[in-house]
Amino acid sequence: MHRPEQDSNDLEKALIVCRERGIRRLTVLGATGGRLDHTLTNLSVLARYDCVFELTVLDRYGRLFLVRERWTHAGR
């Protein structure tokens, strides 16, 4: 869907379409691309939509997720 406004990036436009279509669980690929400014912008967008979707963010190094208040992990 073409959305010409420049107030949002491509990731946010995709998230808006997913929300409009009732999608609630997403796996996001490519959010941590080669440029730091794009990575930080995408992480900021994902933080805004974290309460809307159950998000999994995958990159070549691992799985990312946002911690809102507290997180405990048992393991190495």
C-alpha cells in the first residue's frame, strides 16, 4: 500500500498496515541493517508498537526483544 508521507519510515508503514489488517504477532527481519541511524530509528519505532504486537526481531546475530519493566533469564 502506497503511503507517501515522510513522517514515518518503511517499517512503521508496514506496522500500520499490519495493525489495520488485524495482525497481532510479527517477526521483523532487517531492522538492524548496516546503518546505525536506521537501526536506532527502527528500534524506536518497534518500541512504540511493542504494546500493539507480539514482536520478535531477528538479525544475523540473534533475537531481540524489548524489556518494559523487568526481565529474568536463567541460563548462560
